[in-house]
Amino acid sequence: MTDYLETPEGRRIAYARTEGQGPGVVFLGGFRSDMQGTKALALEAWARATGRAFLRFDYSGHGQSSGAFLDGAIGDWYEDARYALAALTEGPQVLVGSSMGGWIALLLCREWPEKVAGLVTIAAAPDFTEDSMWAAMDAATRDRLVAEGQIAVPSDYDDGPYIITRRLIHEGRNRLVLRQPLALPFPVRCLQGTADVDVPQEVALRLLAHATGPDLRLTLVKGADHRFSSPDCLALIEATVEEVLTPPSPAHPD
């Protein structure tokens, strides 16, 4: 069942919440994705089966939430996520961030670490507006984006070309996470496919090298693509979330 939440900025956010024990799990979707995606629904089914609290939602301009996608930017979607966590969850949560959702999750970890019990990223795409979109443009394309306010970019997926707006690029520069210290003082598991052409594994390696924390691990899955939604990948996501939720056993002396 879909419910709706009004944010302080006046955006209407669609969400689905599963009651259960804490720490809860919150799924943060990707760029142009919605909460009806394969990974979100698989995690919801897992949460119901295990009695775990779970939240999935649509950023503004995505899925069933209000607003136009082209009006949005990273900061808007971060604000949506932060307010959803504040209004709809109790206590620290395990964040599961997919692609852009990994960037949003890292912003939450940086700005509100006491709300985070653990982090699982799936093909995380931190700083992609700068390091992937802007970096891939030649000078003429950058000039056109600045002058016209938007450009169309071909997509490898079924929904055709997508639009990059000037605001998406410019506002994203205020939200970069790989240019300053990034402390992650809780269990962190990064999942990444080696066949991902949208977010190459070098991004995961850069994140692992940049972030600091007592328990950071990266798992590379040979042949997995950006969707990371095969039955084996979904099972790995669930097992990884369970690992983050399981307190470590006391160390035994050698």
C-alpha cells in the first residue's frame, strides 16, 4: 500500500512502510528509478519474511511522488530522503543505496551519522553529476548546457534519451562527497558488478580508498551489470544486509 508524506519544502513523497523490528532498513533508489524496482521489492519481501522494519519511497519527480523530474537535483532528493527518515523511521537505520541512492546514502551518513546503523551500497555513484556527466562532455556540449539549460543524452535502457539540466550539474557541486573527508563509523558493505558500464568498478575502489571507518568492505561480482538484479545478486544483497544487521561476535584470544 502506498502512503504519502508532505515535506517541509511542499513536496509530496510516496512511500511504502513495513512494520517490524529495528534497526530498520531503508532503500534509496537510483537516478530515474522508483520504489517499484526489483531490488526494492525483493528487499521488502525479505523484510516481511524476517520481521524487519523496512521503508522504500520515491524521491520527488520520481515514481508516484509529486514534482517534475527535470526540476529536481541531488540536494532536493537528499532532502526528501532525510525527511522520510526523520518522519517515518525510529532509531538508527541500515541504509541500502543503489546507484545514485548510494550517493544520497553517503550524504546522510555524513550529515546525520547518528541515524545510521550501517550502510550497504549497490553500484554506488557518488559525485556522478561531476565525474561522469560533466567530465564526459566536450567544451561545446558544456557551453550548450550552460546556455540552453539542458541537453539530451542517449540512454542504454528502454526509456530512451534522458535530459541533463544545468541545475542538476551546478547544484550537484554543493553535494560532492569524494572531495572532503568521509567518515563512516559503522559497518559498510559495497557491492559492485565488474560488467557495470554505467558505474565502473573504479568508482567503488575510489570510494573504498577515500572513506574512513572501522569496517569497510567491497565485494566485486564478476559479470554483474549495473542493474545488479539477477537472482544471485538479489540473494547477495539480502545476505549482505543481514551481515550488517548482525552484531559481531566477541573476539577470542589466539
